[in-house]
Amino acid sequence: MKFPTLHVGRGSQVGPLTVFPLWADKPAPTKRFFSNKSGSLVVSEREGSPVVGELVVTNNSAEPVLLLAGDLLEGGWQHRAIAEPVLIAAGASEVVNVKCVERGRWSGAGEQINRGRKTGPRLRSKLEGSMQSKQHEVWAEVDRFSSMQFTSKTASYVDYLNLVEEQAVGSDVRPLDGQVGVVVAANGHPIMLEVFATHDDLVQAWDALISGALADTRGVRSVRTPSRRVHRFIDGLESVELSRISKAGLAEKVVGVGEADNLFTSISGVEWDAELVHLLVLNQRHDLFADAH
């Protein structure tokens, strides 16, 4: 599968972020699904004895539901983040792979709450791609936020995200008509590119996506990113092939192969019945990832 053809709009400033709208030359999916539709999911610890790296997700809606790496599941015996994408069939339950983002707690309720929130791109870089990080590496990344004049009694990424959201300045930047993707940039260069199946999916993910990026760039000065750098970043991706590597529930996980050596990107997505329904590109040359690997 080829990397989709993308069209870039004018960037808007959201605090330290420059946010560029994306439109894609691709048809809308022929099958319906919901992206992280929180009200339809029941998320529980494994019955009998909870497991750090696994949760049970039941989809009570009439359509498949897509969970993506970095989606936060809060509560339970500890806060977790989805470790790899999974498309869960209507009425089905799946044991999903997760990573703990709260190392100082191992007690509590049997159910998690899905509030539709996401980790920022730094933590997502530990979860996305063809090689997953070990749990201790994810904890080390969460511990990094403690150095930002912030403390959490249970070493919780969720506590940090709560603090950042309380302090965040409201923004009136919203997805435009027909927009299905976004490039988020900071300090003059792109950080990440994310494309969803439909405009509605992007709208649903928008606030969580922006909040996660703001959490990662707290304290970064506001520098507008020129559009030419975004165009150059996307141009370098045009030759990338997307190859299936594993099952993702009803769907399949794909990763970018054949990238030029100078791209230094992590490229992953979800394919369902030969249709690309999600794509994430992380620019690992960005200063944000300098000590993330």
C-alpha cells in the first residue's frame, strides 16, 4: 500500500504549536466504525488476577471501535495506555496490550474509564512503530515529567496531563471542512503527522491530540513553523510503502518501509479490508525526541 497523497493548508498557532490542516486524496471508508467511542466501551482488569500489560475491552456498540496506541485508559489498578492499535468488532471482547503510565499504584477498582484522552507524541513514540519499548522504558519516560516542576504521589502521567489541561490556554483552532489529518509542529519543525479515516474521526480526537502535544511542549517558546518545512517533510514520505506486520483485531497493523535513511521517522497505521483508516508519522529528528530513545 502506498503512502496517501496529502494536501497541506495554512498553519495556525496554538501556544507553542503550529498546527497545519491536512486533506487526503483517498475515498472515505466503505465500512463504518467508531474511533475511540468512549460511551460504547467497557474496560476491565483481567478476571481473577489483574495483569499490568493486559486489559479486557468489550465493545457494546453496533459498529467496530478502533483503539490506537497512546489512547489512555484511566483508573483500574493503575492508569494504562493502549500499546498497539486494535479494531474491536461490534459486541466483541478483546484482550488488549497496554503499558502502565502510573508505576506507584497497584490497587483500586476492576474497571477503567475511557475519557478519550491520549498521551503526547513522546510517549506515543514508545508505543508506535514496529518495535515496542519495554515497560521500564515507558516508566522512565513518565518519570521525565517529574523534572518539570511537577510531582505525582503515584508517578502518574495522568496527573501531569490533568495539570497541563488546567493551565492550558483555550484555543479556537478547530478542524476545517473535509479535513482528515493534521501536522503538529513546534520550535520551527514538524513533530508529528496524523491522518484519520474521516473528518468526524479527526474532530473526535482533536482535543485529546492537541492536549497531548501541549503537554509535551510545556515550557517551549512559541516559534511559528514555516509551511515549507511541512511540505518538505511530507514530500519525503511520498515514496514510502506501507507493509502489513500483524493483526490488530479485525484490522491489520502496517508500518512504513523503504524510507530514505535521512527521514528518521516512525511510520505506522491501521489497514482494514485494504483501506487505510489511520496513519501516524513521528519526526524523530525533532528536538522533542532527542532523549526519548
